[in-house]
Amino acid sequence: MAIQLGRIEMFVDSHKLLEFEVIDLDNLAGASVRWKLSKSVSSEAAIVKTDIDGISIDGNKFTVTVKPADNKELKPGMYYHEARVTDSEGNTKPVAYGPVVMIDTLTSSE
């Protein structure tokens, strides 16, 4: 499973769709996907999404849906994200990771 790198920018208290493609798997059928956002590798996750709650899978692609309620309390600044796939045979590894810049806004979702 190939790893995708890249900086993500996300506004606090806002929706964000994060789309990923796993290039060396034709289909994620039977696989599970987890995505986490945290300040560092050793800190507790600020946002956690799974294929049961917040991640949709289509073929070899998956989309993480972040809602305003998920990131409303986050402080602006640098975070890190990681997506991990576990295939139907139990093989698991990160498929995407990188920095996330949380940007403050003048307006709110309410």
C-alpha cells in the first residue's frame, strides 16, 4: 500500500472532505480504514474517523468527512494526520500521513 504525503489546510469549525486513493490495491472491499488527527505522534488523537463513522469507501478510494463539530474546539496551528488500512487478510499499514494546518476563522458554523 503506497503512502501519500501532503500538507492539508483545514478551517476550524468547518466541513472538510479528505479524499485518498490507495494505489496498490484495486479494491478496499473487506478492508477497514482509520484516520486520526493529533498534535504529535505521542499526543492523544483530536479527531478519529473510521469506516464505520466518518469514512466512506469506493473501490480503492476513501473519503474522510470532517464536520464542524469535529474540529470546532481545535486551536489554530500545526497538527498531523495518518490514515491506516487493514486489508481483508489482516495486513495493516499507514497509507497517508502528513501535516495539517488548522486555520482560525472570523465566522462560525452556527
